[in-house]
Amino acid sequence: MTLQEVRLCGLLLREHFGEVVEKVGKHLLRSGALNLRTIINETGLPLDLVKKCLCVLVQHGACVFSSGRKGPGSPTEYLTSCNRILRILRYPRYIYTAKTLYGDTGELIIEELLQRGHMTMSSTVKTVADRLTQNMEEGRSMEYSEVSSAFSNLVETHFLQRCPPQPGAGGKDKTTAAPTDNPATPAAPAKTTLQTAESFPDCYKVPHMTLSGRGKRQLSTEEGEDQRNAKKPRLDTATHGDEGIYWQVNYERFHLHFRDQAIISAVANKLDQTSSEIVRTMLRMSEVTTSPTAHCTKPLSSNEIFRSLPSSYNIARPILDQYLTLLVDDPMEFVGKAGESGGGMYVVNLHRALANLARATLESVVQERFGSRSARIFRLLLRKRHLEQKQVEDFAMIPAKEAKDMLYTLLSENLVQLQEIPKTPDYAPSRTFYLYTVNQLPTARMLLQNCHKTVANLIERRLFETKESKRLLEKSQRIEAILASLQASGAEPEQLQEVEEMITAPEKQQLDSLKLHINKLDSAENQVDETIFLLESYITGTASST
Amino acid sequence: MAGRGRGRRMMSFSVDAVGINRGDTLPPTIQQPTPAYPAMENKPLPLAAGEEAEYMLALKQEFRGAMRSLPCFIQPAAPHRDVERYSDKYHSSEPTDSLITWTPDWRSLPRELRVARLPRRDGVSVSRSVPSGQIRQVKEKEEILLKLESLEQKEQQGSSEEEEGEEKKKQEEEEAEGEEEYDEEEFGEETDYIMSYFDNGEEFGGDSDENMDEAVY
């Protein structure tokens, strides 16, 4: 929970949930587990606002509550973690992935669930069907059953999961809080063990739901809408047999998918398209058999790979073997050989691939910031571990003065560390070896913190730019609204032109450049998030295995 | 420490191991903090362009916009200005939709977070689950007023029925007000004594202000 992480989480909460939630969330992040009264006292906000904020945070999974540390009688404590809030940066990527895998329906389902946090299946299906119907042509509407089948597909491939029932939740009784399918919830609330969604066997079971119909299209007349909306909450209380079963997006599954994609694209860049297809086949075959924290996939025999290759790739058997040998010999070590039976048993080394990808990221960062010769020194130190000053100059083939300069720059940026090896017990400087070295894991952590700081700076700059031009933006919005209403009521082109001329040319220029800046800052955030994902996966993978 | 040779100029680490040779100029010492925006020698690479990047950008901006209109977006109540401004009636207020009122499933939240009716956008709330002493006091006062009014009505019905309804109401209102003040005085300070009977002596000497001819010493 570094300073930069907390700052970034605060900005993300402010953009998506408002400033009040930002205040409460930041306080919880800094102070750890707190109970309600402490939060109220320390933030100085009124009771109702704090309650609302906590409801919103719990609903979106950012905050978990458990009964207090002093025993079952003490007040409930709320705990927030940075990781969940930082996922907000990755939401566009999740939605885009759902679109590529499951089409527009899948995309809208994931978007709705990300916006609302937890939802029941029936309400999700209805909302998505309505949204799809609105975008369709007149007279056509979306069947609920189509949306339900897309939902079930998402659950089968584990992209969606049920929310775990929370122990210690208020309500009628604790037994009715859980859906009836689940096994009995633990009687005493578990203080230390936080139940993950996966610890319940039914977390991927689609409930039997009675829901049939089509999406409703909203009328364009305002009065009809108001009346309909006024009656809607009263009519829509029909239950569909899945009350109390809430679904959430399974981020870990998306992360596995991203990791696989990163490995496949790295292979495609380094070798060629066919090798990447082979690796993709291997990963697809071991999707269900590999656990999320596995070091490498289960061994697959060359025969199996040959049979499962997509039919569009007609490569002969010996050529497949050659490709596999090439992959095994590659220094990036994506694929390893685990035995000789079945024509050769091959595994995909997941952790090692991630480590190599992280290493490539570090090298590219050094190259872009300090130049290619510094990058050469950095790569040299990564490979050779510990080198003296003189050896660095010799191996890197760089003149001594410049090598010294570059080394000191890298040292001052903390990318390179100095290791002392004494010859005598007193660390006399003339009798000590000074070796330069690079430690990959701490350097990756430092770069990850830099990435968080970068995104926080980007967001702040974007907010600043928007605030500066607030007046201009409001004016342009009003003019657009006027134009739209004029066009809807059928005005002459002269009137439209008159309204358009209300924005002067320099103002238009200013608006255009503002839009360009904001788009740049936003897409920069998306791109930095890709680096964050890679470094985070490497760090969690290595930290858990060592 | 290791570097303090007698009068000789020695540095704290060995010269040749780290690579500084004799006679080499050391870089100039820095005497102020490094500039906040130093000039970059290596410019960064351009952003990734392409259909995917643009689509994700659009998704991101739409998501942000959609979140602002959801009930999860909590804004505190706007602070009351001292004077009503002319522009107040032109500030756009978002239409209140049925989407705005949002009740979470209380079974999945701890009991203490329960609010009787979760309010809409602004923080103005009407929560009845907060048992504060003030509500109890108000209820007590209301009950007392009702009892006194009913007693009065019985008295008046018994005595004269010639009074018109309006006068009765006026009287009742006045009496109610008088009783309210009465009650506040009596119950406000939680004593057994009726405060209006007690004379603190503040009015003493107040009459002398009417004749300003004589000087006041």
C-alpha cells in the first residue's frame, strides 16, 4: 500500500463515485480495518453519508466487512484494499475482451455488472435486453433468452461468478442470506479467513430462472416515459426465482486470459505466426487443467497437440516437431520439454515467460529513458549478475569515461545497485570489491510504483484541463442541446447556422485542442495500465513461488 | 572514520576501485534541488494508435460518463449560500429518475448500515433509524400539546358555545402558542418552577430611560 497507490485509488474513486466516497475510501486505505464510529469521527462526515459510502463500497466489492477483532460482540470492521480499486483502470480492457469473445451481448453484460457491482441474473438480462433493443431498428427487439444464454456462456467459462455470502451480514437470519443451493454458512463468523468466491462449490452454477419476454423500447415522448417510469418500480417486483443470488465479474479469469494473450503475442513477435498458433493451442488445451497459480501447464504430448491444431493450419507432423524444438531452444523459454513419451511432452512455462516479459519491459524502459548504450550496460548486468567497474567497460565495449557516466546515472536512479564484498573484516575501501548488480524483483516493484504515479499524474492533469475550460465546455454543451432540439423540431438551415455561429472560431479551436489533449491523456492511461498488468502479474507470481 | 587521514585529502571510498582516476574532474556539486521539469534528451515514443486503442478510449469515456449518472455517485449537499443568487434557478438540475433511488439488498450488508430510505443524489436525507434524543423530545412536546388542546376544547364546549369557529381557532392557536412558549419555558430548563413567575430583576431601572431630560449618572 504505497503512497502512490493510495493517491491513485483516491483519484479513481473520485472520478467514478464522487468526492465523498473518495474521502471515506482514502481514510480506510490508510488506516486499515476500522469500525463505523471511528470512521465518522475521523473523517468528520455526517453519519448518513458515511453509511451510504460504505454501502456503495461494499456493493462494488471494494470493501469487506467482518465482525470485530475482539470477539463476536464487537462492532463490525470494514477493510478496503488497493488492488480491487486499481482494477477500475482495467475496466475498458475487460469490456473489450468480452466483446471480442462473446459479441455485443457479452460486452453489455460485463459493462452492466462492472457499473453496478453486484446484480442478479434476471435484472442484468432485462437491462441488457432493453439496451440492445434501443440500438436496434424499429420493430425489432431482443429476446431475453438470447441474453440469458450469453450470460450462461460467460458463467461456464468462469468469467462471471456468484458473490460469496458474507458472514456477519445483517438481515433476517444468516441462513436465508445465502442462496438455498449453498451449503450451510458457518455458524460463527470467520474473522481471519475471508471467504473467497471460489470457496463455495456452487459459485459457477447458473440458477433456474423463470424469465421470458423481450426487451422494451423506450418511447420518445417524455410524458410516456415519466408515466412508465413512475409505474415501473411497482410493476417490476415480479420475482424470477433467483432472488438473493448476486453475480460479479471474475477478474482473475480475465487476468489469466490477458496473460495468455501476452505470451501468444510475444511468441508471434519473436518467432512467427505458426509458432504462436501452436502455443495458443497448447494454452487452450490446458485452460481447464491448469490452476491459476501454476508454475507451468500440464505436460501435453506432441500427438495431442497435432490433433488439436486448428484445421486451417495444415502442417505436417515432422514440421510440428521442428517448431516445437525451436520453441524449446529459444532463450525466452516459453515452452519446455518435460519428457519423451508420446512423441515428446511439452509444457508452457508460465512463470518464466512472465519473468522474461517483465525483464523485457525493464530493458525497454531503460532504453527509452537513457539511450541504447545504457540499455546495453543494463542488459549486461542482468545477464552477468555481478560485475566490477572495469569489467563493465570491457564487456559492454564502451569507452571508460562514458561507461562510468552511464553507470552512475543508472545508480542514481536506483536501477542498478552497488554490492560491497570486503577482503578484510574492516570494510577498508582500498581492500573491498565494489560490484554493480541488478535485482529484477525490487526493480520491477519500483517501476510499478512509478507506473502508479504516472497514471495518477495523468488523471490529475486531465482533471485540471477540464476544470480550466469548464465554462467553454458548458457553453458548447448548451449549444449542442439547442441544435439538437432545433433539428428535431425541423428548423431551417439558416437558423442552425446562426446557432452554430454562437461559438466563435478561436473558441472552436480551443475546444478541439482540449478534446485532443483529453483523448491523449486517456489513452495514455490505458497504455500504462498494460504495463501495470504485466509487472503486477510478474511480482505476484514470483513473490508467491519464492 | 575510514576517510579521515591526517591532513591529507582522502575520499570515503577508494579512488581506483570505483573508477575515478587522479586528475579527473569530478562533476560539479549540485547546490539546489533538481528542476521540476528537466529537459528530456530522449523523447518518449508515440502512443499506440489503432482501432483497438480508439475503441477502448471510447469505452473508458462512456463508462466514466455513465457512472456519474448512477446512484452510486454520491455528491454532498450543495452548501447553502447566505443569499439566494439569481443564477441558482439556471443551474441545471439532473432529472430524477427511478434509476436514482437505489436500495441495495440489505441482507448482504451489515445491519448498522441500514438506512430507512436511501436518499437520492444529494446528501439531504430523511433517515428515521437514527434514534436521537431530539426526536423523542419533539414527540413528547407534540403529545403534550395535543393533550392540552383536547382539555381546552372540553372546557370551551362546557362554557360558552356562542363563539364562532374562527375565533375559537384563533384562540386555540394563540393558546397553543402561549402553551408552546409555556411548555418550552417550563420544560426547556428542566426545573419544577414555572419560569415566568420568577423575576430576575432585569427589568429594574428600565423605566428610567423614558425621561432623557435628566442626566444619568
